[in-house]
Amino acid sequence: DGKIYDAYVIYPKNHTSEANFVEYFVYQIMPDILENKCGYKLCIYGRDIHPGEDAASAIEKRMQKSRRLIILLTHQLINSKEDAYDQHIALYNALIQNDTKVILLEMETIGTYGKLQESLRFIIKQQGTIKWKEEHTVHPQSPNSKFWKQVRYHMPLTRRPS
């Protein structure tokens, strides 16, 4: 299908204390479970998009080469303007072009979805979110936890390395 990545990950990129866990999750936990243990290939901004690349076109190209979009919903992402670009492109590709499935990971209790942009509310209404709960942090490395099983259910089928 010409795709290189199984999923492009969208997450808040501010460096605040609550973002520390999200960054740890994005750079450590997700790759450990989804790449090392389950055989997926993720595209993570800051790891797979290199300094000096035109960020806007790099983001767009990587998304087009991804089978899924994983959006980590946090209060910071919802209220941030600087993360809006990749989120906007992602939702456009998912909803208008209908060519990419979105997986929403609710990393903290969002409560009411009223503040979310309409396209995100539409996706939540269609398929809901996968909620990260604090108890997952005890054994976040288990790909067999309920959370990771739900994530894998929405991911494309993997081609196991032979």
C-alpha cells in the first residue's frame, strides 16, 4: 500500500511537568510495546522527523505514509495552539479524505468533550477513546494489558518478522 509506518503519533510537545509522563510514554513505553513487542513501526515527531527538515511538509508526508494516526488526548493538546497544525492535517486526512483511521488515546480524564474541535468530537462519537488509567503505570510494559489490547485491536495487522 506504499505506507512505511503503521501509525503516526500526535502528542503535546510542550515541556511542562505533566508533559513529562506523556513524553516518556511516547518515546519509551509506546515504542517498547508497539515496536519491540508487537512489531509495529511508529512515526514520532522528534524522533523520526529530523532537525532541518521543513516540519510542515515532513509531518504531512509522514502522515500520508502512515496507516493509522494515534492522537494522545491531554488537556495540554486540547488547549495548545502550537500542536494544532499536525492535528489539523491529521483530522483532514482522516475525515475528508477518509484514508486514515484515527486512534484516540485519552491520557488523562478530559471530562466534557465540549472544548474539543468538532472533528475530534465526531470521531469520539463514532468510535470513542481508549482511556489510559493510572493502574496501567504499574505494568505499562505488558502488551497484554487491556489498554494495549484495545490499541492493537485498532492497529493494522502486522507483518511478523520471519
